[in-house]
Amino acid sequence: MFDPRSSRRSFLRGTAAAVGAVALPALLSPRELAALEPRSARWLAGMDAEATARNAGGPVILARNENPYGMNPKAKLAFDGAFSYHNRYNSPLAAELRKRFAAKNGVPEDHVLLTQGSREVLATSVAAFGSNGKEVITPWPSYEEVGRYGDVMGLTVHRIPQTDALEMDLKAMDAKIGAATGLVFLCNPQNPTGTLLGGDTMRDFIRATTPRAMVLVDEAYHEYANDPSYRSMIELVKAGDNVIIARTASKIHGMAGVRIGFAIAKPALLAKIGGYQMGQVNPLACAAVSASLDDPSYTTYCAEQNAIGRQYTTDALRKMGLRVITSHANFVYFDAKRPTVDVRKAFETAGFLVGRAFPNYPNWVRVSIGTPDEMKAFVAALPQALRV
Ligand SMILES: Cc1ncc(COP(=O)(O)O)c(C=O)c1O
């Protein structure tokens, strides 16, 4: 039965927790903090086994470039601590997250817009810059949503095939830019190929393009890229260029279901795309992402584990004589030499869900990197699934 006294007590507790949620470290007791001590060998050793166990019970999902480890345990506690905001549209937690993300990336707060996943950055950019008779240019294949949004909005979408190295064909994209071009989409590192273009190449192309069209750079896999030539194009935002960068909490922060993304651009551009947003971001989600930003040891751990799994999987596929694109993200793209749909079915029978077929590459398969145990099992299943 509803007890107003206990309800009042929990209200007071909730208020204290909510206030603490803004200053996130206060949410954790010293004992809790010690238990989560980030890089202790015991903690890290437990992570892989825990993640594998959590992911068990159905096919191993290596299909959607998710982070198999999920969110930082500290982020989970922050989520709980922010619960008292669940019935409010507004909270200080969104402003807090914006502040932290801006500080981490060296931009002013008014250069950051929080979104419901980075997909919302893509959708609102297409709406803001691709409409009114304007056209959209996207590499192909790439993350398909920009093309899809363009299609459903009735825009002309130019899909530009990649080079033989499966990299974005900047020359061909440049040749397509004309008076009607509203938005040019770039994805770096690229999905589904995992390729990346170096910072100088990106900068030169973007600088040559912005006088003619808006440029949107999707950096969903930014944290997984460890090639020395790679740089975030946030550097161009800082330099005052007309470019929008999309980032996400879905990948390295392990929060695909939590739905937080970021647009980074000049305030006037953010105001334009913000006009197409659906509404506020979830305050609980903001608290969780803030906690994750505060603990880079966890995201570093996820990136390191991913790099090991990526190399292991790449080596195993290459040993089988298959062409594998060197990946800079949390997945590997390879030529299975058989129709993707058949290979997908064979993997499903073996207990693994791999990526869907992508346009232009009917025999290629994208496998997301899971935990080491999952990747060992995947590699063991390769000969049977590929029948080599
Ligand atoms: C390149 C790229 N951009 C954006 C997204 C969507 O991310 P979010 O969950 O932030 O909407 C994905 C998801 O796989 C992706 O691969």
C-alpha cells in the first residue's frame, strides 16, 4: 500500500541522489568506488567473462557494431542516481553532459548539441541542408541512413561508389558537387568497410568543399581509430569552418540503446539542425554518458580489447587466403567469395549473427568485434561456415 511517510523519505533520498548526480563522483560511496577501481587486474579479468556471459543465450550478435562490454559500471550507477528526473522534461544533467563533452573536445559549450543518438544529427542535417531543391552526396556503401533520409524526404541522393581500396572516392564526390548540392556526407572511419582517410586528406577535401556545400562528417568510430594519420575534423570546427561533426555514445561507451549523440559545429549551424530535433534528450542517459566521459580508463579498455580482437580476426581470415580490409573500427569487412546472404545463413546456423549485405559488395561480410571468447568461437566456426 502507498505509504506517504516512506514516499516522503524516498523523495528526500531521491533529491539527494539527484543533486549528487550532477556532481557524479558523489554518487558513489568510497566502498563502491574501490569495488570499481578501474584498471585493477581483477576487475579487468572479470570484464570479458562477464560480457560473454551477459551476451549468451541466443546467437552471438556480431552484426551491428555494438560494444560487447556494455556501459561502464559507474555509468550504470549514475543512471540509477539520476532516476528522480525520470518524470521531468528538463534537468541539469543535459547541460552537465554538454559541458563535459565540450571540455573534453576543446570546444565552447555552444558548439555542442545533444541528440537522440548520432542518427539524429544525420537526419536533421539532411533536413536542414538537403531540402528545398538541394541534393545530397554520400559515399556508397556507407552508413545508409543519410541516403535513406534523403530518399524519404524526396531529395536527389547521389551515391558515389568507393575506390578499389574500398575508401571514399573523394575525387568522384568532388566531381559531383554542383549548384544544387546541399550536403556532402563523409564517414571516417567508414562503415561497413572500416577504412579511414588521413587527417590532411580530410581537411583538404572539406576546405575545398565548404564554399560550395555543407559538409557532415560522421565520426561514430572515432575512438577505435589508432592510425597515426587519423584526426577528428573537430579541428575544423575550432578553426571556424562550415562543417558539422557527428559523434555518439553508442559505440565506445557501450550505450547503443541509451540514445545519446552529439553534433559539433558553429552555433548558427546547430541552431539550423536543432530546429528539426524531436525534443529533449533523456536525463538518465545524460547522467550515464557523463559518468563514462569521467572515466576514460573504461573506454580505453574497450578500445584496446577491440584492437586485439580485430587483429586476431583479421589474421585468421587472411590465413584462410581471404581479402580483408584493414579496419580502423569495431568490425572487420572481408570478401567471403560466396554470396553474403548464404554466408550469413551459414553463420546463423553456427550460432553467430553477422552483418547484413551491403550494396556493391554481394560477397562481402561485415563481422563486429565481440569479446575475445566470442571471437575465438567465431574463428573456430569459419571453415565450416565458409566451406573452405
Ligand atoms: C557510421 C555510423 N553512424 C551512426 C550510427 C548510428 O549511431 P547512433 O546509435 O548514435 O544513432 C552508426 C550505427 O551503426 C554508424 O555505423
